[in-house]
Amino acid sequence: MIATQSWADAQLLWDYHQMHHEVRPCSVAVGLGSHDLGVADATAALYLAEMAPLIIFTGATSRTTEARMPRGEAVHYRERAIELGVPASAIRVETRARNTGENIQFTKALLEELGLPVSSVLLVSKPYEERRAYATTRLLWPEVSVVSASAPTTFKAYVCQIQDSKLVIDMLVGALQRLLLYPKQGFMISQTVPDDVLRAYERLCSAGFTSRLMAACP
């Protein structure tokens, strides 16, 4: 049973992780690979709404996805998008990336190889990874404007979708830790974390939501 305070703290982290950008047309939509096919669904919906003329799906496999997506995250995303009505000609895949930094670096390189000019990127991720993806892209691809997007869902609905409330909260905590640590390691730009979000993060660490941490909470 998850305590009421932990649910409230997790909601604070959920809200902070989302950038709350207004979606607008961009040069390209980039769907970041993961275990969640909802990223492919959201990217396809944005393409069909004419928010981008081209989709890049990026992602190899990980321990989390190798059984569910044996052909690679980007390939499975592509197949899903085609099922949803996106023409195959509008999709490119990048199949080597194994982390967010590589997602961005390899996607940028692919677009350069294709000779496609890019001034803006519609960056599609899991809802709780919006801020991390944004911060990484701003560091590695500073010359483009970035619009963050994800599947339109609530924290409660996402927990119901994943059907593992502790895992979802663990992922929220892990994502926040990376926002705190990675700027110091040169992996992303630094962003202000409000005091109430920091306190919620610390309480969740103390409550045991730590399976996605890289080390002890800072």
C-alpha cells in the first residue's frame, strides 16, 4: 500500500517532469525509444496532425526492451506508427542509440547525412522524461528550438496503464535524480528544481522508491 503522502509527492514530480510546451509545427518529430509504445502512438498522432513532415524513431534495445522489442525500439516504433496510418516514406529509424544522449547525437548525425535542414525539433518521449530529454537536447543540439511532447495522459492514468505503481514512482524518482546529477557530468543543461519538488523527491527516496537510482539520493 502506497501512502497518501507518497502519491502526492509523486504527482509533484510528474508535473515537474513535463515541460508543458504548446505543440507547434516543427522541422522533424523525434520519437525517443523506450519500453513504452505510447511514445510511438504520440509521435504518429502528431505527424497525422501535420505537426512535422518527417519522423525519426531512435533506439536500440536495453535489458528492459530486448524481450518485448527484439528488433529494436526504433523498428518496433516504426511498425506501430505505420499501423496507425503514418506512411513508411515519412519515417526514418536510428537503431544504435542506448541512452538519451546517443538518441540526440545519432539522430542529428542521421539528419545531416540525409541533407535535411532542421531548425526545430518536436521531441516526443515518455511523459516523465520530457524535461530530461529537453535538457539533453538543449546541450547537444543548441542550434535548434525544441518543443517537448508526450502522450496526453494523467499520472493516475499512466499508473493504470503500466499496472505497477511502485515502478512508475521509482522511475519518476530516478529521472529527477538524473536532472540533479547529469548537468555536473556534462550530459545536459542545468535547470532549476523548485524546493517543493526537491522535498518530495527526498521523501520518496526515504520511503524506498529507489530501484531506478544510480546511487544514493544526493
